[in-house]
Amino acid sequence: MARLFGTDGVRGIANVELTCAIAYRLGQAAVRFLGKTIVVGRDTRLSGDMLQAALVAGITSAGGTAFLAGIVPTPAVALLVRELNAAGGAVISASHNPPEYNGIKLFDSNGFKLPDSVEDAIEAFIAAGGLEGAVTRAQEQGEEAAMAQGGDVGTVIELQQSRSMYVDHVVRSITDQGITFEGLTIALDVGHGASAHTSEEALSRLGAHVVTINDDYDGTDINVACGSTHLEPLQRLVAESSAHVGIAHDGDADRVMLVAPDGTEIDGDMVEAVCAIDMLARGVLPHRTVVSTVMANLGFVHAMRDAGIEVVQTQVGDRYVLEEMRRGGFAIGGEQSGHMILLDHNSTGDGLMTAAQFLAAVKRSGKPVEEAIAVMERYPQVLINVRVSDKLAAQQDESVLSAVAEAESALGDEGRVLLRASGTEPVVRVMVEASDETAARHHAEAIASVVEAL
């Protein structure tokens, strides 16, 4: 049986793979493993109502209290957990996935995602039938046990200020630095998602003129040809509105991608580079270190080296970035995909906060966005996916290792090679970066051909 939890909670096609039964058990598990007060938020997907009803039924059946935050970004739930001193949080969202998908991710009392050990315990609890199963087993052993009843059944409380608490938090983080966004025109694409009620308000309160698209939703349009994974509508809006910058979120707004006035894509590596150099200049970059993943562009690593900043790299996944940040006491970490964690401001990826801190750094630099991002030169990157019968064996094959070594020798300090097995498919990903795109493609194709021949 495949593991229930992926790298970002439980996720699948709603009502098929992620069922109401699973959501109900996850609600019970939240109370059993986290505590009796759980903040619940969701994105705009049509299946959100259904899954929220099941999740909340599980929470209350276990004697817990569900605080309903409504449609809010994922980072808002992480913040609300801390602000309300709740035992944990649950977000019903499938992030950047298509509308038919949904997911449920859990946060602990500090707003952090759960470690593997707790997720494994929750998975075992669900597989064993949840609280009903636990009660049955206890009764079979002659022990007194029963489901909550009467005054022990849980309740539901609707939060009235969930969005404003989050927006206030983001606005304060900028105004406390003595920064405003007056004079900026910002093009914004919220992707028919959870940030429809928060990002425009925050940026407008900070003084920007905001032109927004895709801020309506019907539950079936989230992430469809828009948002952070489809930047073309935002690039058009930037041009049409003569904006100084464009901002795009995914469905739950825990990530952000930006666009420069000339249409240049500003990914997570470039955002992290600008923010890290600004933090170093202000003396708020602990250990002169940033965290990224093995997929970070080589140009990012070189930019950090040139600025005197060390880069610690982890496996792909923002949870692994966060684990390394907490282990080493680091303040900033991110992924090329736009997940950025700024631990001085929030405990998880926060697209709006990231965009705001990036723009504050740009304002301090005194440069327009297109000049500020020039601190990093993005190296051309070629990625080839090769289907194999045994992806682990392919990575260890002598002929493949020889081809990789040959490419690395030829590239020297001006390129790199990364071989990575897919976590879900029989695929080996061959990624080559180089200062010259022709060289990157040549070496990627050479290695891929060796892998294909196995």
C-alpha cells in the first residue's frame, strides 16, 4: 500500500482518492495527535465544502473544537494557529494541482508541518479504523471505552477576523521597516484561488496601485491556465498596465512567482537571492547562510558565493528546506518553484509575505525590479526525463556514472549535473546546467542516451 502522506499532506482526486472517510479520520487524528482545538482553512475548490464537512465531523466526533477560518491562504492558517494558541491546524487544498484534486495538510501548535514520525502514526491510526476502531479494540480487551457523547461532543466556531488578521500581519511586517509601496503599480494574478481575498488588500494598504485578474472563482477554475504555474496571463497584464512588477500565486498562495516589466520570469531562486543579500546588508541573515534544494540554479549558488553567503542544499521539497532551517537556525530558505520560508515572519511557505519582503528589498536597493534581480544570472538548465525499468539501478550503473563524470569534467565550475529518480514514476531525471545552453543540452542528451540504452 502506498504511503497516505506525500511531501505536502494527503492529496488526490477528491471523492475518489481523497474520500470523505479519509477526511473524517484525519479530523479525528488531528484531535488525537495534536489536541482539541484545530484551525481549519480551505481554498476555493468545489470539493472543499464536502471535505470540510467530513473533516470537521471527525474533529467534533473526537471531542475537538474546529475553528473555521473559511477560504484563506495556507500561511494564514499557520499564523492563526499561533495567534489563537490552537493545538493545530488543517488546510483543505491541493495547492497548484488542477481543480478536481484536493488535499489535507496538518500543522502543529507552532504552525509547522508534521514530521514523518507523526504522519506515520496518523496513517496507522487511520488504517486501524480511527477512533471507532480504537474503541472496538478496547472493548474487546474488556476495557471501558466509548465515542464522545453528550457534553463531550465537540463544537464548531466560525472565525470572523481570519483574513484581516493575516493581512494585518503582512502589512505590519513592511510598515515596521519604514517601507511603503507608494508609486508602484503591481499586476496581480491570484489564480481563482485562496488569495483572492487577501493579496490585493494587503498590497493596496501598503500604498501600491494593484491591477488584479482571476480574483473570482466558481470552484472549478482554480489554477486553470493562470496563477504561478501559468504566467502568460500575468505577463500580458504587466505589459498592458505598465506595471513595475507582476505577482502570481498558486491555489493556496503558499508560493509566488513574479514577472519583471519586460516579461522576465522571476522564480524562487531570484527572489531568494535578492532577499538574502538584503538581509545580509541589514544584519539579519543568521550565520550568513541560506537554504535551498539540489534543484537550485547554479547562478543562484554563484550569486550567493559572490556575496559571501553560504548555501545549504537539501532534497526537493519545502518540508526538507524547513527541517534544515530549524536544525541550523537559518532564517530564509526556498525552492525554485516559488516556495519561500521566512522564519522571522511565518512558519511555512507564504506567497504574499515573500512578495512583500522581495518588494521591500527592491525599494531599499533604490533600483527598479529588472535591475535588482541582476544580482543573479540564471544559468540555462536542460532537463530530460528518461523512462527506465529500474530507476535506482540506472543511477548506479557504471556507464551512466562515467557519462556524468565526463560531463562534470568538461563543465568544471561553469556547470553541473544532477541525476534524480522520480518519486512517483519509473523515470530518471537528467538535469544539466551550464553558462552556455548549447553545452547544457549537449551534455544532457549525451547522458540521457546512455541511460536510455540500459
